[in-house]
Amino acid sequence: MKWIAITRAVSPAIAHCELTHLDRQPIDLMAARTQHQAYEEALRALGCEVLSLPADPALPDSVFVEDTAVVFDELAVITRPGAPSRRPEIVTTAVALRPYRPLVRIAPPGSLDGGDVLRVGRTVYVGLTGRTNQAAIDQLTAELSPHDYVICAVPVHGCLHLKSAATHVAADTILCNPRWVDPAVFTPLHVLEVDAAEPYAANGLLIDTQVVYPTTFPATRRRLEEQRIAMTLVDVSELQKAEGAVTCCSLVFETAPHLVPRGAAMLQQ
Ligand code: CIR
């Protein structure tokens, strides 16, 4: 397999998840698990070997593994999640990642959620949000600059994470909600805006040339289709009630990374 996807089964305590911008609604645990298993199946169909970590009843948000680490070709950054209730989640992720990459860690006073980190080639956009602070961005810059990554801090307003507002959906295209992040930060990339009636539609998970994309945003999906962007559709509606989306349920990385040449163009994946 070319890619590894680390996932974590839905916690039986997901009803007690953190919520910042959404009202609490009942979550059907069995439906959430079924949707999560279908998501894992979609990743397998795209060529990922799925390493599914066990559910933890003490960690309501632990299905959202993306927030616990950021994996680069050269190293993996174990985060320090902004929500204190989520900090113990990193232990299991670090154990799972250790065979694949050297690990570095975000230390206090830094706080970083992986959902705030959007890598496009050697440019790393990092959201400044309620979860991620400048101290963590400084630490990330110190770790990544020697590997020729350029770190770009991005103010985000009105949503949880940078990747709630913008994700990379094709070689030169960012899908973006311009009400939550200024699209100009992504220049010279092409920015495709979500349909205004679907504010949460900017989160897609790009694996090679396919975007894993929720079934719940038909108007934005049409915009992606018009750009001839290939999609694998998944229903994650129960996980969306926990303020989750598609990127947050996995950590996808290459088994044997081909190192992107230093100084390569930012569009290079
Ligand atoms: C939280 O508030 O931390 C979780 N309920 C949702 C996290 C979603 N993570 C992500 O989009 N990267």
C-alpha cells in the first residue's frame, strides 16, 4: 500500500464531545460507528492501509485523530490540542506514529490542533484560532524551517479550525469559505468558494487525485464537479454533529515518503 491512514474508532462517550460553534444534538452512536467504518472503507478503496486504533470511553473526541499530530515526509509533529480534554489523545497517536517518522512535540505554552494545519507542497498554512496559538506556530516554524517549509500564519474567524474554512482539493485548488478565512492568503493558488448556503462545505480530504467529500453539501459538490474534481462521497452526518468533518477522522501519509526536493515550487505535492 502506498498510504497509511491512522483512524480511531468512535468513542462511546462522543455525546460529551467538545462543541464550540454548534448546539448540542443527540448523536446516534451506532450510526456514527457505521458511518466511520464506511469512511475507513472509502480510504481502503483509495489505496490506504487503515490502522484503526481502539475507541477510548474516556476520550469523547478521540475519533478526530487529525488534531493530535501532523505528519510530514521528514517528521511527525505531536500536537498539544487546544482543548485540555483532548490532550491525553496524543499518547496513542504517538505510539502509532513512532514506527513511521521521527517525532517532535509541541510544548506549553504552545497549543496546536492538527485541524489548523494545511500543507500545500512546502507551504504550511497554520490557522490562528481558539485552538492554535502563535507560540505553537513559532515551535512549528523552528522544527520545519530546516526542512525548507515556509510557515504561513492565517487568521481564522467564525469556525473551529483553518480546515473548517479551507482545504486543498486539487493540485492548484483550495476550496474555501471566504466568510471564515481571507482567500487572498492562498495566492497564487486557485480558490473555489463553497456555496454560501453550505458554510461547512470547505472540508474535503485529498488523497492523490480523489477528494473524500461529505454527501451533505450538494451545491458545493456541483461546483467541484464543474472543476472536474473526482470525489468519493461519504456520509459523516453523525460526526458532523460533533463538529467533525472528513479530514479530522484520519492521519494519511505515505509509507515510504519521496522527499520533495528542497526549494521546489509550492504547488508540488
Ligand atoms: C472538537 O471540538 O475538538 C471536536 N468536537 C471536533 C474536532 C474536529 N476536528 C477537526 O475538524 N480537525
